Amino acid sequence: MRTTEAIRSILRKKGGQLYWLEPEATVYDAIALMSAKSAGALLVMKDGRLLGIISERDYARKVVLEGRSSRETRVEQIMTSPVKVVGPEETVDECMKKMTAARIRHLPVVEGERVVGIVSIGDLVKWTVTKQEETIEQLSSYIAGGYPG
């Protein structure tokens, strides 16, 4: 099944909540915020400009495995930059391909210079499953003779 729905639709359902911090914040602050918000990644922004992204994977690989202190390491030292981004009109399929090719789990959605949201691989999978369930329900209704068309 091809999923050609625009990411804008997912953001509308998901809500426009953005979690971010400044590059000078400590990694400890980032992990605490991720935990409080049940987020796997945070945007790193300064003066409304997207500078990077920090994920649980960055923490594990660049702090824990390297023996750094999360209270002394700044986000800017371990964030991923430049950030792969998508526009709100890109499709679920396009985003899944980008995530797979780059081996990432989060994509900020940018319109012009402004970050309007972020989608995770979980958001895309959930959307795909919901669309498949809707299609199955419509086909079942059609087969049973109850299709309203």
C-alpha cells in the first residue's frame, strides 16, 4: 500500500507541540526533558533557527559509550547537525524512504525557515496502520453489500 498522504495531515492530528532546547543546555537537561515528555528526540534551536537534533541514540553513542558526563557535556557537542528535514507537503512514503536511507527515526518538518513540527517513525507507522484498517473496513462493507456508494 502506498501512503501518499501529506505529512501536514499527520501534524494536524498529532498537534503542533515542539520540544526543543538551546545548544548550550546540558545533555542531562536534554535527557530529563525527553523523559518528562516521553520523546525520543529534541530539536536544538537558537533564536527560532533549527541548529540540530539530539536523540537517545546520540546520548548512548556520544556520552555513555565515550565516558562523558551528561551534566558537563553540552547538547551542541553531541547533537546531529546538519539535520535532515522535510516539508509539510511531502508524503508519508517519501518520509519513510528518507528515514530508512539515513537510518534516522525523527524528521523535523520545516516550512520556509520555520519548524512546524516533527514526525517520528512511530507516527508514520501508526498513520499507515490506521489507513490500512480504514481500507479493510471499506472493502469489508463493500463485500457485505453495505458500501454507501
